[in-house]
Amino acid sequence: MYSNYATELGLIGKIARQFYLTPVGIRFILLLQLHKAIKIVDALGLVRS
């Protein structure tokens, strides 16, 4: 179910029974990781200068 949704969004491509990340999928994962890192830094309450 999720693989079909990700394919429709263009995050992964499917060839036969193999799934591959598309460039859009890689960008999506990197943005998720960046967002997670920003939330962790904000939770630590570090002062920005």
C-alpha cells in the first residue's frame, strides 16, 4: 500500500519487483532528516547568536 503511494508521488520507481529511489525521493529523505535535526537543535534550547 505505501509503496504504491510513494510511486504515485514519484518518490520511488518500480522495475519488475525491485524498487529504486528517484532523485525526488532522495531529496525528500534529505529534507526529512534536515527537519528532524532542526527540531532536535530547537529542543536543546541552544542560543543563536
